[in-house]
Amino acid sequence: MINELKEKLEKINNLADFNQLKVIYLGKKGLINQQMANMKNLSSEEKKEFGAKVNEQKKACEALFSAKEKEIHKDMVDKLVKDETIDVTMPGYKFNNGTIHPLNQTIIDLENLFIGLGYSIAEGPEIETDEYCFEKLNLPKGHPARDMQDTFYINPELLLRSQTSPVQVRTMLAKEGKPIQIICPGKTYRRDADDATHSHQFMQCEGLVLGKKITLADLKGALLVMARKILGPDMKIRLRPSYFPFTEPSVEVDVSCHKCGGKGCSMCKNTGWIEVLGAGMVNHHVLEMCGYDPNEIQGFAFGIGIERITMLKYGIEDIRNFYSNDLRFLKQFKEAK
Ligand code: DAH
């Protein structure tokens, strides 16, 4: 019996088979106990002898099982340790890194530039009041220039801001007559039908500088630095007279066409110039409505379309590319700087 058990145990290499075999030998109804049951027919002399023999067998079985159990456990631990070793020479997983969205890159570039020039970044809410978005910017209710911006109204007093200019108002009211030097990038909304150059949601970056003796020449200088930093060091700019209710005088600003270098092409409609932003000297009415004395402090403001200059910078022809989340488009801007 013991030799037979030895042979069987030798063939076993896992815990399940081991337990099964253990039940067959040492279980309640196992071989050892069955022999004990046979004892009842024997005389007391024979019982003694037989009992001692069976006990011996039992101990031998138990010893074999316990030795085998230790062996199985050791094998299991050895296997675990072997399986868990880390091969440091294996190549790592390749995680796909995202890229900075070209619009965000333009905002980062603008922020870096203007922070370097001593400006700070201001923010305002996208749900704005009619008062801040229009009235305090010299656009009272019924003013014809309101038609320039077809606006999403939530109710007669609340709207989705159609421009970042209300941040000017908020900053002036908060600064109470003190000098200001801010830019404000942010989302804006207009009831435009989406096409290659229009989007119902887009972005602008507002600029506002107020102080003593700030002139149109300061505005021109700031805009030239901006054009060269964002679009290229050879950029020229041109100011044309225009109209905005919140500035007087107002200008529209063109940059030299980077595609033809100013010679004239389809991109600049043969003019050599491309319009990029609106600007001007802050209207005295606006200054007064926002708590500033125009005789003491004056300054300039500008508003630039983030999509527009990003399209110019990279030669993107359809504004919808920015919002369609097409990876083939976005991956091209890996090296965008
Ligand atoms: N808010 C104007 C627009 O959306 C752009 C603009 C023009 C902003 C002149 C200004 C400014 O701050 O001075 O069309």
C-alpha cells in the first residue's frame, strides 16, 4: 500500500489531484479508515496487532502526504516568482500623446507675448448681461450697430456674449479709475450659419490698455509686435479708418499677406493685405460709463479673432476643421510652437 501510494504521489504535480488522492487514503471513508472498520471481527489479541499495523500505515501515509504537500507549495512559489520577474529589457508600452490644439497654441502664444509686455490675463463669463456686452460699450438698446453682431439672447437682459469686449467693462469697473493693461482670450457666440469662415461659437482675444498719455502710436506698436510674434517676423501692418461704437477713432487692422508677401494673390484678393482685427482709442463715453475720467486717463483697445489668425498662420481654409475633432487634422500640429 505504501509503495503504491509513493508511486501515485510521484505522478502528481498540482494541488487539486493531491487533495483528491489524500481523501482516497486519509479521508473519513478512505482506505485507512476502511481497514479500521475490518477490525471489529477480530479477537482482542489480533486487534492489538492489526491496529498497531494500521496505525503505522496511517503515519507513513501522513508523512508522505505532508512531504508532497510541501513540495507542491514550493513548486507553486517558485513558479510565481519566476512568472513575476520583470524583464527590464522589454520595450515599454507606447502611449499616444495628445497634441495642443492649434487654437490653444495661438492663445498660449498671445498670453506669453503679452505677459512679457507687462499685461495680465483677465476673464469674464460667457453668459453676459446686455448691459456689459452692449450698453456700457456705447451700444444702447436699438443702436443700429447692434445688427453687426447677431446675438443669442437667453432673456432680454441675458445673452451669450457676442464679443470679449464686456471684459473691458468688467475690468474698468473693478479697477475704479486706475491704469489697466490686460488681454482677455475667450469663447464668443453669434447667430451665424456655419460655413468655411463662420462658426456660431468662436474665440476672440480682447486687449485693453488705459493710462496717462496712451496714444494711437502705442496701439500701433503693440499690434505690430503681436503680428510679428504670431504670424512671422517680416509682417507689416496697416491701419484703416473704421467704426466701432466703443472706440473713437476706430481702425481696422490688416497684415501683409504671408502667402504672396504683399504682391497680390487669391488669398488677399489681390490687395496684398488681409484684415485681422478691430481696434481704436477707447470712446470717452465708455470711459465715463465705467468710472474713468477721460481727461485724466485714456487708452486703446483691440479685439482679434483667434480662429482667423490661426487660419492665416497655418493656411487653414475651413474654420470647421477646428471643431470637427478629426485626428488627421489635429495630428499635423504636433510640432506647433
Ligand atoms: N468686439 C469687436 C468685434 O467683435 C472687435 C473689437 C473692435 C474689439 C475694436 C475692440 C475694439 O476692443 O477696440 O467685432
